[in-house]
Amino acid sequence: MAAIIGSSPFDKAYIIQYDEGDASLEKDIPTIITSDIDTVHTLKDGETLHNLAFAIYGDSGKWYIIAEANHISNPFTELKAGMKIRIPAYGIIE
């Protein structure tokens, strides 16, 4: 059976129960794995991780995948035109 990379944001999630009765669903910080089918993209003026994620993954909410793969903690200040960033092969069937 084929596995879909990143098929669920809840993969490997766990529940933490707090003494006050609250609970939260937590997940370890994901590790973006490099792949031979990853691509490199040169940023154009005005591009954002959100619009790249939409164009590549069909979901602008997946911008964090590109950010994590490139160690970008603040995409609003760190992105510059001409910058080369790695685009992970997220959601590709292996």
C-alpha cells in the first residue's frame, strides 16, 4: 500500500492532560525529510510562502512546510527576491 507523505496533521499527535482538567493535542516539531524529488525555487519579487504553498500543494495553509524545510522562522522578514529555497515533496505518493 502506498503512503502519502504528510497525509494528516495529526500523525504522531498525542494528548496532554493537565491537572486543572484541561487537555491539549500536541505534536512534536515535524522534521522535514529531504528527498531526491524535492525542488529548488528562486523567489520572485512579491512571492510569499503562502502563495507558493497554494501553487505547489493546493493549500496556502501548508506554508509552514516550506518554512521548516528552509529554517525560516519569520517569513515576513526573511524572504528576499532571488533567494533559493527548497520545496519539499510533500503529499507525493511513494
